[in-house]
Amino acid sequence: MSGAPALDVEVRRVGIDDPLAEPLVRELTEEYVRRYGPEAHEEMTRYPADSWTAPHGLLLLLLEAGEPVAGGAYKRYDERTAEVKRMWTASAHRRRGLARRVLAELERAAAGAGYDRIFLTTGPLQPEARGLYLASGYTALFDVDADPLTIGPLPFEKHLL
């Protein structure tokens, strides 16, 4: 199914402890550990579960035929800024525009919740995420010509209309 366009996908808001969120948590943890080592496991447990719930946060999934295929979340960063976290696309469903759809849904929801800015960071070993954010209108808050490994986490922002 890789490379196939997204057909009917349902957007569903869930809690981090919802069984539908398990693939996101598991696969994202595995991806972080594979890229950054065992200490990266801590990233997935850094924030309390209520960070991803209204009124200040949100976790959403894209479901296809009832199965989660992509997801992401935001949490409150400051009074006017939401921070995007937990961006994930199931490995069998990549290259279909699902991450871009998740990002757009998160932006809409954050604007609806009163945020006027999105902030996020991605790791220096995630060039596909860096590309997604640049292609989605995010401003890099770092020197894009520098070696990402010399920067550390790569910060981005986008002002919402």
C-alpha cells in the first residue's frame, strides 16, 4: 500500500492511552531508539498524558478502515503557541501525504483552540521531517545550510492565520 494516495481517512481525537494510539507510541519509540539510541525511549514518556488533551492539547489519528495509519499531537508551549509533537506515519503507509494531512489537521485544531503560532523541533537525524516542515510553510529557526548534527534539535515555527 506504500505510495498509494490516501483514500477515505477518518480523523479521530484520542487520548494517549487509547488502544488506537498504541501503534503510534510503539512505532515512534522504536524509530527514535533506532535513530538516536536507547536513551531516546525517554522522549515518549517525558510529558504527562493530559498534555495531549483539551483545552490545551490534542492527539489525533488518521484511521483507514478503522486502523491507525498516521497521527500527531500538540501541547501548550505558551499562551499563544502550540508545540507539535508525536508526528508519526505507519511505515507501511509512508509517501502518501498522510503526515502533511496530520500537520494540517493539527494546525486547524490549534487555531480553533486560540493558538496563533506553532512551534516544533525535530531531530537532526530526521531529514524527512525537516523536509516536511519546510515544504509545509514552517520557518526554520536555525541555519538550514549548517550540518544538522552540529545544531542538535532543529526548531521551526509557523504563524497561523
